[in-house]
Amino acid sequence: MDVFSFVCVALLCTTVVHGKPTLRKERVLHDSDLSRRTDEDNKSFQYDHEAFLGKEEAKTFDQLTPEESKDRLSKIVDRIDSDADGYITTAELKAWIKRVQKRYVYENVAKVWTDYDLNKDNKISWDEYKQATYGYYLANPEEFEDATDQFSFKKMLPRDERRFKTADLNGDLAADREEFTAFLHPEEFDHMKDIVVLETLEDIDRNSDGHVDEDEYIADMFAHEDGGPEPDWVKTEREQFSDFRDLNKDGKMDQDEIRHWIMPQDYDHAQAEARHLVYESDQDKDQMLTKEEILENWNMFVGSQATNYGEDLTRNHDEL
């Protein structure tokens, strides 16, 4: 980013409350920090506890008695049962685990919500977001006329508007909390994946031909300023481009190839853990869990003083 654009960003950040236009980020997306289960994990329930309620929360139940743990687990089960039919399916359990693993996303939205919800109607309209984020630019456009960086405000504003409208599922130009979360963290939502791919293409595609060639791919991660030889890791990345990024071997990446690159079809940890929990607790083998079956096997889901593992179940569902 050139000096002028950097000054523009700094100026914007000091002018608005928490305005943050969409900037470049790490390219490859990962589902969560939930790692693959190991043989060592099978010897205890720690992995299950951390998967079920998150690593940080898994440290806080050490002070609870088994009775307190089971009581709070019972309340959590009611929240997981999204259709309130008395049964926990693998899909419901997977959805819960995925939500827990990205709790930081919802916490981030909660922290900035009031900064954007200017009229306090519990929604954030596009106009509210635009004013909070781009208000200074809109009031003083002449100060930004010479900004040529690809992340200049002239390009970021319509890009944010496009992303906002994609997140706005009901099309009313006012985002509820889930829609605003999708807007700020599109990588976490399936219906936003096309936008993530398109923004990545736009970030890297310097000649605007709708593709990413090898030089553009490398330029996104390495600035060859001194004219000397490329580091070995850059040579390795060129090989990666040729062997694994450019799937159809036409010398460039299209949107499908970019999607394959930044959204690898990795092992689904949440699905595997949900299946594991159901399998281990499903006494009648109907491939669903009742509250009774979960409480019967409660120490697989949560910890207590007795197990030295714990999960904080005191938060309400909205905070998760």
C-alpha cells in the first residue's frame, strides 16, 4: 500500500468509531481451529469437551461439581435441539460445534454492534454502515481524488456495498446480527463464499483480465523490489501454482481454481466429532440422541471437578 493510501486509512480510522472497510487478508481459509482427533485424544474426553464448547470455555468448569455440570448440560441440550422435537441429530450437533468453534466471530460483532447501529433499532442499515465507515470520505471526496491503490476508498465502498447486499438475505438493506456477521466475516458462511472468491480475484488480478496468472499470484505474496534472485520459498510457490493451483494448465487461475485454492475441501472436523459423540452416546442406536442419553454419558460432553475439564455453560445461546 502506498504512503497516501496508508494515510487515508489512518485518517479514516481516527475519524469513525470502528470503521473498517474490507482489506486484504490471508488467502487460504480454514474451517476452525478444531484439529483432527488423534489416538491420544481417544484416551480422554478433553478433545470432546473442547470441541463441544471451545478451548477457552473448556478451562472454566473445573470449579463445578458433577451435579452442576449435568444441570447446565441439560440446558445446553435444549438449545442444541433447534426444532424442539426432543432429539439431537448429528446435523444439529454439528451445527452447534461449528457455532462454538467460531464464537470469536460473534463476540467480535457484539463488540462493534452499537458503533454501527446508530438509531438503536437492533439492525444496521447500509446507510448506517456507510456513514460510520466512509463518512469522512463522503464529506471530503476531494482529498481522495489521487488515491490509486487498489484498496482506495473509491473501490472499497462499492465493494462493501456489494458484500452487504449479498449478506442481506431478505433484501431490506438492513442487517440483523446474523446478516451483519456474514458481512464482516463472509468466510464463515456458505452463501458468502462466492463473494470471498470474487474479492480475492479482484485483489490479485492486476491486469483486470478476470484471471490470476503466475506472476500475479506471486506478486500477491512477494514484492520483488531489489531485482535479486527470488528466495527458495518463492520458487516453491511457483511450482505450487503450476502443479496445484492451475488445474486446467492454461497458465492462469479462474474463479473455480481460486475457490479450490482458498477453500480447500479439508477434513470436516465438526462432522466427524458430531458423529463420534452420537455413536458413543446413542444407546438405542437410532442415530439420534435424547437428553437422557446425553446426560447418561455427560462426562463425554462436559467436564467437572471430577474430571478436571470444564466448559462454561453460563452464557446464553445468543452469546454463542
